[in-house]
Amino acid sequence: MIKIGQYVSVFLVIKNILKKILPVLALVLLLLPVVTSSPLDSEQKRANEILLKQEQTKKVAEEKIYLTGKFDPAGREDFAPIPEEFNIGGHIMYLRKETLDAFLKMAETAEKDGVDLSIASATRNFDYQKGIWNQKWSGETLVEGNDLSKSIPDGLERFKKILEYSAAPGTSRHHWGTDIDINGAAPEYFATEKGQKVHEWLVKNAPSFGFCQTYNLKGSARGTGYNEEKWHWSYLPLARIYMAEYKKLITNEDIKGFSGDEYLAGLDIINNYVLSINPDCI
């Protein structure tokens, strides 16, 4: 039988050994690096971060392409052609499917009230808008009966004049497939008895279908931007989304590639035009 004295001796031996090695173990542990993952895990993490950043960059680039209209709506599955009976533009026009569905329902209701609604202009991509703009800039298309290249030789003033009713390429809401010009695009039509009836019906009923008159009469609530356009209506469920994205992603550096674009710098076109709309449409 082992006596108590033997236990005490063994204990003392172990105690002395631990007393000698514990400081050494503590020093070793202190000097060892804290390893949270293997080198392979760290490399994978870095690779994943790079891929995520690339995907985010690609997504932003794709959104900018859409917001500035640099695509062909005919090649997109989320766009559809406007039925011929509602198309008065003289060529095939496209809208986002949601916008077109809402318009067709609105037109059906309007017809029951004795009001005919058609679409004079729908999605206009960057190239289409560029054609409109450049022709006004060069004088090929007259503005209020004038060749602006001759009547307004000053580039900045000519730019401002065109902006009264036409958006610069890359800034038009017509790029998004959410906006339509109804029954024409001229103040003269809406000054007629028929035009007034159409506008009154739209003001009363269009909001029920998701549409809003984008450019109301300028005044205290909207001091800058395009002149009043009684024909221009936005489908808000989508347009509000794209307007918020435009505000977040697009800068003046993204707006270029058309006649007179060198005059953009002094205009703050995004705040004074793109974002300056009817408060009811925001």
C-alpha cells in the first residue's frame, strides 16, 4: 500500500516540474501568432471579395446603360410593342410591359367616357433622342419656326432654348420605357376643345392607373426644368424607381456624345431638369 508520504513526494515533484515549464509554455504561446484561418481560407476570402466587387461594378454599369438609354428596347424581353391601333408615332414603338398594360386599361376606360387616347411617343433610346437633339441644334429641325443655329449662335443659349421642351440625350425619362406622350406633343393641340377635354380627363383619372403629368406649370413648386407638357405622363410604379437610381448613379460625366455637350458643365442639368418634375410625381 502506498503511504501518504509517497503521494506528497510525487506531488512535490510534479509541482516543481510545472513550476519550471509553465513560464516557458506561456512565452511560447505569447509568441505564437493567432491563427483564425488557414492560408487557403484567406486566399478564398480575397477571391470572393474581388468577385463580389466585380459583380457590383458590372451591375452599376448595366444600370447606367439602362438609365441613359443606351440599349435597344426591341431586344429586351421586358419591353413590348405598342398595338397599332394606339400608335400614332408612324413607326414601331415600345414600352415596358407594365407601362403598356396600365395604358391599355386606361385607354379602355377613357373610351367608355368618350375620350380617345393614343401614344405619340414612347421609349426613345439614346440614339433616337440624339437624333432629335442634334437636328434642333443644327437647324435641320426648326424650333418655333426658327433655325436655332442662326437665330441663337451662342451655344449655351441655344442649349437652354432646346431644353425648354427637349431633353438632352442621356437625360430623358423616355429612355426608361415608363413615359409616354399622349395624343401629340404640342401645346396647340391641348389648347383646342378636344385637347382640353383629353387633358381634363387625364388629370382626373390617370392617377388611378398609376400615371402622373410629369411636367406641370412651372412656379413656386417647380421653379426650374422643362416647360409645361400636358401630353407627357409617367407610369410612377416604375418611374419613381428609375428616378431614384438616376439620382444615385448618374453624374454629368455620364452625359455626353451629342452636339453642344460641352455646355453641360454650367447647367447642373440633373438637378435643374431631370429631377425638377411635378411634385406629385416624386
